[in-house]
Amino acid sequence: MKGHGVAGPSLALVKYWGKRSAEDNTPATGSLAVTLGTLESRTEVTWDDRDSVVVNGSPQPLERFAGFLGSLKAGLGVVDRGIAVTSVNNFPTAAGLASSSSGFAALAGAVAALAGVPVAPERLSALARLGSGSATRSVFGGFTVFDAGATQAVPEQDEGFWPGFRVVLAIVREEAKATSSRVAMETSRRTSPYYGPWVDTSPALLSSAREALAHRDWARLGPLVRQSYLRMFATMFTAEPPLLYWKPESLALIQALEALRAEGFTAWETMDAGPQVKIFCPEDQAGALVAELSRRVPEVRFLTAAPGPGLRTWREP
Ligand code: DP6
């Protein structure tokens, strides 16, 4: 018997960065994110004598998964069994493309399917949180909100809400990052003098961004998206030791986008704990945007995605 889970990465427009409780993995800042279509983690699980995890064909050290698999099994009432996990991402893993969001959501769903217990999406969202905060959001499609201190995400707008909404992913480096988001956000929390102001100013940013999204208002949403990631990075640049994920091409892309906005493009970037630049833009500008950026910043690979569906799961006899 097999359990299957498929989920897309959750890309935040307004960022989760820092934990209210590390034990419960609840966020200090509320986030607003879009679940991407086209990109996905596909996870298959079977019962086994012991737990094991293979991602993209490579066996993984169990430390990052043991606690999560334990909580998942306890939550689903299947404690005394081992689980063999095989997961494949159709996009670069651990390079700041949110593979932990889709990966842990797909895993939570696959194990629930294998256990054969009906689990509501709200509960799957709460379970996925124990693997990764952003995975909480990947359970739902379209746009989602994960409030500060919350234990699950809530759907904000469905995947068809904004048909012309596109995300262009500019992949600057393919390799995995040196410092995980988990470690980096904790370093920011402990050492950056700007962490307090980051947390304090985030509720206003989130509520303005939700409103701008509800009106499909690029002109309001864009600058809020930019404020969120730059304030988040302010806590990283001023952490001890500093967290410098940016590469020269990351900054070149940010500056090229500023110039392209002045030339009439409606394109706003964000970044996560990695060097990749993710750009939100209207569908009818995506092609020209990629052409311009490729010309101005060579050696960058581009992928385009639209808002996608939430977690899909099934059981194979
Ligand atoms: C920068 O969800 O990877 O992508 O909960 O510790 O697993 P853990 O962190 P994770 O952090 C995501 C941080 C971010 C912003 C975001 O997705 O909101």
C-alpha cells in the first residue's frame, strides 16, 4: 500500500521570518503567500521497519525529519510503524525556492493518505507546520494567510481569483544554500537590533497587503511586497554573524527591475533565504519581462508560474 501527496511551493508576498514559539513552530510575523502551480513536490510513502527519507534520489540524514515524522505519526495514531519516504521536486531543492514548503506539505498529506484516516485540510495545514512554517500554507491553493502565532494557515483567495497574476522565478544559483531559513531566522531573532521593529511593523504591512490583494491592485501591492522582503533582509544583514544570501546577479536583477518599472513594467520582486529573485507581474508582461531581464542580467535561468492548487493526496492499494 502507498500514500501519495503532491504540493506546490508557497511563495510569500508578505514574509514569515522569526518564530513566536520554536517548540510549536508558530510564526512571530503573519504572512500572505501564493501557492505556485507547475512547480511541485511529489511524495510517496510506504510502511517499513524503520523511517527513511530519499529526496531526488539521495538518501537524507534523518535528523531533519525524525521529529516531524514522529509528530505526524502521533497525530494520526500510527506510532509503532516505520515509514519509507521518497520525494521528488521538479525544481531546484533547498536553493531558496521554498522546497521545504511543498515538501513537508506533500509529506504530511502522503502519510495521512497511507494511514487511511480522513484528515481535513485545516488539520493537515496544522500538521505540515510541524515540518516547516511555510508548509502550513502550501496545503491550500491560491493565496493564503498564516497569521502571527497561528497553528494553521487559512485560504485567502482561491487559485482562480487573479487569472492574470504570474510569478517569474529568476534562478541565480542552482545549488543548495549554506544556511537554512530555520537557522537564519533564529540568528536574526537573537542578534539583530532590527528584529523587534520588524515584528512590530509586520501586522500593518500584512493587513494593507491583504486589502491590496482583495482589489487586485498592483500599484498598492507591489511596494508592500518590496517593503516586506527588504525589512526582513534588514534583520539578516544586521544579524551576528550577518546573513548575506544575495549574489551579484540578485542585486543586478533588483536594479534592472527598478529601471524596467520606470519604463512602464508592473513587476515587483521578492526574495527569500537564498539568492533567487521572484517577480510578481501581470501575465501579459511576463514574456517581455523575461526577455528584458535575460538581456540585462545574463546567466540567469527563468521559470514562470501561475497560482496553483493546494495539496492533493491519494492512497494506492
Ligand atoms: C524566507 O518555513 O522554511 O521563506 O518554519 O523554520 O521551517 P521553518 O522555516 P521556513 O521559512 C520560510 C521563510 C521565508 C519566508 C516565507 O516563506 O514566508
